[in-house]
Amino acid sequence: MRALLQRVTRASVSVEGKVVSQCGPGLLILICATPGDDEGTAEALALKVSKLRLFKDGQGKMNLSLAQTEGEALVVSQFTLAADTSRGNRPGFSGAAKPDEAKHLYEHFAAAIKNLNIPTQTGTFGAEMAVSLTNEGPVTIWLDTDRV
């Protein structure tokens, strides 16, 4: 699985002009399932995300995790994280999991984050979404489970 984490002061997802989910301070997590991923992969990634020290402590150093700050998570499916741009100018997306499997793993990842006592909201899988955020820092981290 791939994840792009953005530390935010706020984030929201709208579908057809209506806000469907939002979060306060915490992480916007863009997630992409890839072939070969399974529920164990999703759970391992969720645990890693919950423990990453991306938030400032009292001295201004990034020493606190999402769980420690009682931050929120907004999880959004984004198959384009699997883009292959190695040939030509049009990205290919064969590196993304098939839609049914991707949806299952996306939902499993979001549930795993929530099960770690992190308030969690989600986007709408497969929908054309407008994501709005205020990136704090900015702090943006890329994770691949094959490297976690």
C-alpha cells in the first residue's frame, strides 16, 4: 500500500459540492492499495501511521505521534498514487489494485486507524472528490509498505 500523509490543521472532502467528511488538527491520509496487499498490510500501515512522530512537542520538535496528540485522521482513497509515468506523458494505473479489492483494503485501513483510538473520517470511495486542506508545516510524508 502507499500512503501520502499531510499534517493538517483542518481538512475536508466534498462530493457534488457537499462536505461529506472533515477533520480538525491531525492527518489527511491519501491511500492507495496495490496488487498483493492484504488486510495485514493495511493494519501494519495503520499502526506505522499512528506511531510516526510528525507533531511538535513543547520544544517545537517533531516528537509526538497522531495518537499522542489526540489528532484526527481523514482517510481518502487515491488510486493515482500508483501512477506509472515511466513511458510517455499519460500516466498508467496498472499498479493500483482492482476497484473491489482496493475498496475493501481502503475501508480496512480506515477501520484499523479508528481501532487505534484515532477519530477517523473517510472520503467516498470511487467518487469525484474535492479535497480541501490546510497543510501545517508543511509536513508531507510518503510511505510504501514495502519500505515500512
